[in-house]
Amino acid sequence: MKRILLYIVFLMCFPLSANSQVSGKQFSLDDGTVNWENFAFTFHPKGKPVKCCTIGSDGKYKDVQYKIYPLKEEHNAGSIVEFVFRRSNYLGIKVNNDLVFVKKGDIAVNTRNYGGKTLYLYSRPDKKSPITFSTEKEHTAPIYDIDGDWVYVKLKDNNGKEVFGWMPPEMQCGSPFTTCP
């Protein structure tokens, strides 16, 4: 019953029609022609709901506008959202055409290094900057900062050590449900 309710809420927030609109960006989940730039998904590694806050009149984050619940069978991923900008310890995202804020690390992207391709993370959001980490393993990468289409993510190396770096847009997949082209 809980699974059905979550799916109904997901469909209400993000219809799976052939030409859905999220903040003016056209995408389609059913024909495979998605442009996933600036999209991510809510994510909590322990399966807790992600709280989406507004800013109060005093400029502090406080009013919970939405709670987006994860889907256990999708490895604790939740709803697809558009990331917009960062502010302090929060990231601005669009949910139901409302601008709300989530804590850094509460949205994620999957990596697009399919078939053993190498993913490179950089020290700055620029491919000319030094490489901080490389891997052939596919990851779900929590987002901690945004600069244009680039995202600053946290991954784990082969020894379980946390590594951070900037991921270029062509290596980001904002869908927890399918691979990106």
C-alpha cells in the first residue's frame, strides 16, 4: 500500500507523459530522449525523507514545504528535481514549480561512465583544472555544490575513503530509474 501511494505521489509531481515540462525544460521519460542537464533526484542514504524548506522573513531556512519520501526499491532515490543554485548550506531546487531548498547532499546524480568508461572529477568546474579522482565504477553521487551545469560531488574510492570533486555535465545522469543516453 505504501509503495502504491509513493508511486501515485510521484506521478502527481512528475507526470510520465511524452512531453512533460519542468520549469520550461522539456523532457520525456518514455521515449529515451531526455536532456538531463540540471536535473538530479532526491536522495537519502538511510532512506529518510528529504525536507524541502522555504526561507522565512528573517532569511533563515525553516518552513518545510515538502517532504519527498524515498523509494526503497530504487536504492533510496526519490523524485526527479531541477537544481538551480546554491545558497549557504542549502541547494535551491524546483519542486512542483516552487523554489525550495534542500541540505547539501540531499540530491544526487548517477554517473554516466557506463561500460567501463572513466569518470574524472576535477578540482574546479573546468576540464583544464587538475583531476582529483578517476574511476571506472558507476556511482550515485550526492551533490554538495553547483556551478552552472557542473556539480561538486562526494564519492568513495576503492578503499572506502571519501573523495570530492567537480563532475562535468556530460557525466551526470539525473534519473534514478534508467540510464541516460
